[in-house]
Amino acid sequence: MRIVFAGTPNFAVKALSHLHDSNHEIIAVYCQPDKPKGRGKVLTPCPVKLYALESNLEVIQPENFSNEQNLKKLTSLKPDLIVVAAYGQLLSKQVLELPKFGCLNIHASLLPRWRGAAPIERSIQSGDSETGISIMKMNEGLDTGDVLLTKKNLISNFETSGSLSASLSITGAELIVEAIDRLPELDAKMQEHSKATYAKKILKAEAQIDWNQSAKNINQLIRAFNPRPIAQSNAEAIEFKEKVIKIIEAEVILDETSGPPGSVIKQDKKVCQIATGDGILSLKRVQLSGKNVVSIKDFNNAFKLIKLS
């Protein structure tokens, strides 16, 4: 197959690498334009671009995949197939119909569960026990195409979006090569559209912890928003006189507490426990604004929270 690959973040790199090492030919790599990052707002290439350049693959970074000029370029490449993995743009009907064998998407959920921009984060936030990879034939809808292959991944109680994304990227890389190799024999299955759920884009405002929620739900939020945007609590909510405190890792304790949500009910050399709407959250790793991530033991040595009297 002559393949055009379209992807942008780390999640897509494994798939590109596996395809590049396969018997198929990567004729071009599409990714999002470089974006300004850091305090200096320096234009920074995405992970897929970095891999493609290191592998001497042609890189194309259009603002709009589907305008006339970019369609002419894509047509001139004469791809048999386009493979998409977290590219970041919707493809027009013209693009979808251009390759001989259409367009395949590596989607990080068991469709129709969690269509949309943030399936990994939403699966953890919702307390799902499993997720996986779906190899989907793309159509004009948002993750509504027929599914060729799926593979499940269990979600442990300690899984973060970072760790789950890493494991799913490997699963996706292996599954897309298998799907392409077996393409003539695979039967695409229509999704059960009535069971679809939507994984909306993660907003920074969602990272603010509501201590009235249960310890279980708060911990799911913490794990879902690690490594970004990181769950946090403001000073008023947690009765803390310093700046915002970001919570990297925590543990749920199901014991009952009479303390109001957000109250610090225990802090000593080893633990820091916060009351929630249902149960207790024991902090394990935290970060203050502008500071490094530290263990709760190191945090407790330097800072004293206001304990419930």
C-alpha cells in the first residue's frame, strides 16, 4: 500500500513507526502546523513531525487539509490509503473518497463508546473498567464509520490518561498494521449508533476539584487529567493559604468523616487526608504553582495545611 499518514501527538508516533517498518510505503506525513510553546512562545514541532523528519519522510502541515491547493497536492501523491491517528482536523468528503481504499482511523475507544476528542480522559473520568482501540473506516460523521477491528484494554484503578495513552498507542500501532494486511478479508461492522457517547474536548476549567463530589469521583478526575491539564484545588476549597495546589496522585479511603468537604482531617509526616462529599481522599503526590512535583511526605515537611479543629 502507498499510505499517507495523518497524525500529530505522541499517541500517533507508534502507529507511524510500525507502518514505516512494515511492508507498506509511507509516501507523506500530514500533521498540524508548528505551535508556539513556553514562555518564549517558540514555534515547536509536534511529535509526529519530529519522527517523520528523523525518518526522512515528507512532512506536510496544511492549515486546512481540504482547500483546493492542498487537495491537488494530496491527489498528486496517489495514495492507496490514508491512515489517521489523532490528526486534529476533520476530513472532507473529497479527501475521504480520494484514496483507492479510503481512510482508516485509529480511535482510542471501543466504538460507539466515546466518540470525539478525548476518549481516553473521559473513559477514566467516568470510571469505565475497560476501553480499547477501534480501527474504523472513516466517513463524514464524527467517529461514526464502520469498524474493521477492535482490541480491548483493561483500565486499572491506578491508570492515568498518560499511562493508558501509552499502552493504547502500542495496541493501535499493532492493530492498524494487521487491519491493512488483512483489508481484503475484513468485514466492516456498522456501529450501534443508539449506544454512542460523546467524549467532549477537555477544558481547563474542568480541572478544578469540587470537594462535594465523592472521593472516588474526584480520584477518577485526578487520574483522567494526568498529565494534563492536572486536577487542582484553590486555596479556599482546601483551606490552604498558599497558591493553587495541583494533585498528581491520590488514594481513596472509604471511611466516613464528619468533616465538611475540603477540610483537612489529618496531616502528619506521612499522610494528608481531605474530606469529600463521600469518603476521604489521601494525597500522594502534589505540586504548587511554579514548583516541582513532590511526594506528600516532602510536601508535609515544608507546608502545613489548616486542619479541621
